[in-house]
Amino acid sequence: MIDLSIDSAKLHFWPNFLSTIEADELNTELMKVNLWRQDKVKIFGKVYDQPRLCFLAANEKINYTYSGLTLPAVEFSESLLSLKNRIEEITSAKFNSCLANLYRDGNDSNGWHSDDEKELGSEPIIASISLGVTRNFDLKHKKNSLLKKRIELTHGSLLLMSGRTQEDFKHQIAKSKRIHQPRINLTFRYIFETL
């Protein structure tokens, strides 16, 4: 484990959390599932096709809402549940959901944002598994432009975000014309029921 924390953002990185064989098998399995969907999201009052595919898996019937989009949950597959348990064991965090994102190539992206929805509570802990092609994860402070970091998210790696990462920082997966292969990102989080 490598500590990549910066200021109030607590970042811990396991570059080889999954072996190459494990990562390859999980990537192949997930590329074949028919759960992937492209929804419309609302950003600054305008509606766009989300620039990636996604689905939500969870322990129970919960939904996750962001950018005007509500994702209903499907049940955890055996492999995702096993991965969740493994991450919980090494991080001592608890998760009840997994938001899966499929970036088909470098045209797919996730713009600057914070995972600070009320369903995630204060100081959420988010565990991010990367599969497939390496993509850059950019992080920047909301107020201090000198506080920034770039992390290469490699095949089989785990990035754990905690502390005030979501309150004080934004992050992105930027577009890249040089990338022509897909990447899957599995973000495990705890979603609280909201009234």
C-alpha cells in the first residue's frame, strides 16, 4: 500500500491489489454482462448522454442519485460480492454498493466532480478498482490550485479515498485521444437511505 494523501485528502493506493490473472478474469466477466446502460445526466441545467456506461450493484434495493440521474440497484454478482468482502477486509471500511463504470475508449470520461451526494454521508470512504487500460486520475483542491495530484490507475489497482477528499477536492478521468482500449472502474461505497 502506498500513501498518496495530499492535505485533507486521504488517498491510499494498492497498485497490484488484484493479480493480473484475477483482474483479467473479472474484466472479461464484466465486459460480457448485459447490465451496462447509458443514461442522460443533467449538468448545469443541460441534459447530456453520460460519456460512459454504468450500472449499480447493491446488497439491498437501494438507489443512487447524481447529476439528476437515479440508478436502481441490481444484486451483487458472486464475484463482485467476493471483491467487496476482500476490500472491506484490507481497508476496515464497510460498503453496500458498487457503481460500475465502463469507459469504452479515451472519448469516454468523467469530468471534474466530487462524490458528495447526501446519500453518501459526511466524509465518505470510496474504494475504486481499475480494470483494463491505464487511465489518469486527476485530483485538485476546490480552493487552492497548488494542491493537485495525478495518479495512474493501472489494471488490478485499488485506490481508497477517505477523509475530506470529497468535501475539499474534485477529481476527474479526462478524455484522451491516445487511448483506444476500454477501462472498467468499480467504485465501492456505502449509500445511506434518505427520506
